Amino acid sequence: MCTAIVSVDPASPVPVLLVGVRDEFLTRAWEPPGRHWPDRPGLVGGRDLQAGGTWLAVDPEARRAATILNGRGPLAPEDRRRSRGDLPLLVAAGGTPDDLDLKTYDPFFLLGADPGGARMWSWDGADLTGRDLGPGLHIVVNNGLNGEGHREGVVEDAFMAARLAHLRPLLAAAPRPAPRPGGDVRDWSSWLAELEGGGLDRSDRRTLLPLHEFEPGRVWGTTSVSLVGLAPDLVRYDFSARPGDPSAWTTVL
């Protein structure tokens, strides 16, 4: 149940804010943000060591960022399946998924952002749709933008609905963060309490930072949180590899 939060305000000095919350099994190995891809030396992001891609990438020179969430629908054939972690690299580098053979990818929600706005692509295993995200606050979970693909009676969807119902009014009511050049994570202070879990237990269905043990040694939950601010003259990228720990934040860019 990954989550992406996008705030678009064309009148702000930092018009686009992007928050990427990655949920995964804790045993899946990864590296913290860096320039991990020799064929794309301008990109910065965390690297998944199982598949080699990323969940969120930033191009600081072009002022672009992209992140991806798992979607729903038929999976790609196992013998031809490609990692969805390739796609944030593509979009952060200025490409789009529109001309790809998407039948080699499992379903996804892919977000691309720059100071001019944000766009979301949805692939359900059969059709690709794209939409621009206009001014306002947008939250994407694994059943779509603002949970629009909600299914009654599905436990996972009930968790996502509870998260959205809890988080959206809190973020909407708070002053919009204003990352600054040379600042640090305190620039995000108006949202930071909620992005660090809002004081909720990590087993609470409302929490942004879930943590669940399915069986001994098999623990799934939030493994990192990324905060990105994009403006014509600014890219800010703050990162935590220990979600919920206020001392764990580092400023990447």
C-alpha cells in the first residue's frame, strides 16, 4: 500500500511538492538515494537491489521527479516481465510510457512532476490512461487517485480508505510546506508530524507508515519516505530510511 502525495500550487514559490512513501517487505534489499545508474548519470534516487530500478527518481538539473506505485489488473507474462522500477527513471529523464510495450509491465500508477505541474499515468494491464493533476492536493494509493478504485468488502481497500479519510483533511488544513535552498527537513514541519506517522501505532489502519508481520520473519511495511520540492530555481529532496524516526532525515539535494 504505497502512497504518493502531490500538491500543486502554481502561485507558490515552490509550485510542486511530491511525497513518496514506499511500502515493501523489509527483507528486500535496497540502497539509499544516489547516482546509481551509469546510463542515466544525472538521476538521483534509491536503488532496488533485486530489480535494479527505483521507486522514486529525481533529475536535479532538469527539475523533474517521478515515482511509481503498484496498480491492479492482469500481470505481465512471467517470461517477458520487466521491472516497473525502470519507469520512474524514464520519466525523470524526460520520457513517457506512452510509446512503450506496456504488456511487459505489471499494472502501475506512475507520477511525473516538474515545476509546471504533475501528470499521472495508469496502466491496468490492458489500457494506459494519462491525466494532468491540477492545482490542489492529490493522494494516490494502490487503488488509484484519491482511492477512486475502491472495492467494498476488500480488506486492503478498507485500510486505504481509512488512510485517505484520516490524512487528507489534516494535510489540507495545514500550511503548505515551503522548502528553501539550503534548508533542511524542518521546512516541511507543517506536514512532518503526519509524514512521520501522526502518533498512530503502525498497526493502525489509518497510519501512513504501516508495519505488519504476516508470519515470523516476514515483515512488510514502510521502508522509506521521500520529500521533493520542485521550482524553476530549486530542487529539494529530503529522505528518511527509518520512517517515523524524526532523527533519521537527510537532505539529499
